[in-house]
Amino acid sequence: MPDILESSTNPFGGVIPKPAALPGDPQEFRRRLQDSLPAWRAKGFKVVWLEVPTAKAAVIPVAVEAGFEFHHTGHDYLMLTHRLVEGAFVPPYASHYIGAGGVVLNDRSELLVVCERHRATAALSFKLPGGALQPGEHLVDAVIREVLEETGVRTRFDALVCLRHWHGYRYGKSDIYFVCRLSPLSQDITMQTEEIEECQWMPVGQYLEAGNVSAFNKHIVQAALESPGLAPIHIDGFADPEKREFFMPRNPPGNGTSPLL
């Protein structure tokens, strides 16, 4: 009698062997996989999604031998896929990095800027504080956190003012960089010395005229000065704000949305 691997399904014709129930022994895994693949194909499934925990990595060569392909990895697993139907759609894994930079302007028209310790040239080159979003982190929270970590300055989120989309970034992936306008809640700088070589409040006019500032950084600071931007909002009765965030133009009351600021 066939010994089918324990599995669940998804709404898109996928079958998902349960990682905790996978045999750790390669020979047992080979035998049960040989029973499972034709049974899943007969039931009309299109794709097998095989998540192999690191502790059971010995079965990976068996899966590859059976026609599985690498899809992506996590810190404690490797995901492989196998098309049971020729040409079945397998969505790609995450293809972008997401980052955020903060345009922080105080009431003296000074801009908070940093010079990274690890940079392409020896000359000082000032940019906005910011960095990458962490898994499950909102954009608003990320840019406030990054500014605080790099400069020690506490801020309040004001608006999303522009974004940059850049291909061929780290590991050949694409990068989306959001530029946010923030209001400072403190002024004293405590620099993160591991990553930052210099941090200061610079007159914004000086920054926009400086020769050691890239044209891109000048443009995004100008956008933050001139654009009202998009504010984070809550849409009444729609979506858990802990899981989703929305940015829209500030609207008058009574339209079903309420600003979070």
C-alpha cells in the first residue's frame, strides 16, 4: 500500500508536505516520495512545495534527484518545488529589498545628515539617515528606528514624499527606497559609531548646494521640502493596522478614513 507523505494544500493547486512529518532518513524519504508524487499527480495537484528543515537537510539530494528545484531559503529551512503539471506557475520568491530614509528638518531649517563609515570613496559624503526594513516591520516604524539608531535623534513621522526603484542591487535583486519626512522630537546627536563616521545638523541650503552630495539626495530633500506627501491613514473597518499600512493624501473628515498622525 502506498505510504504517502503527510501534507496540506493551498488554494492554487499546490500540495505541501508537512516539514515536521518529513522522514529524516534519506532512504525512507526516497521510498515515500516515490509513492507520493504519482498519487498527488493523480489527484490533480500542480506543484509540490517541499520545505526541508535544516535538521533534515540529508534528504535534499534525494529531492533534487526526483526533479525538485531550489526556490528559496530561510534561516532554518530550504524550500524546493516540483511541477506535477508541465508549465505550472511557480511564483518567484521575494525579489526586492525595501529601505527607508528620513528627511529630518528642525525649526532652524537644518537637515539631519550622516556620512557612512563604509563608503566607496575616502572623501566625506553626506546622506540621509536610514536603512533596511526588518521582516514584519511597518515603514513608519522602520524609518523612525533607523534614524534613532544612527543618530540618537527621536522623531515623529510626517509623510511619505517619494520613492526610488533601483535594479541590480545587492545579490542582483531590485531595491525600493522610500523617502519620508520626519519631525524631530529631540536635537542632541548620539552617533552610531559602528556604521557612521560623522553626523550633524546641516543648514538645508548648504546641503542642497554642497558638491559632496549626490544629485539624487538633493532631489529627494527638495521633494520633502515642496511636497505635502502621503500620510499614513487607517481605513475604518478594513484590515488589521498591525499587519497593513496605507499612505494617502490627507483628506477631509467623513470619507471613511482617519489619519494616524
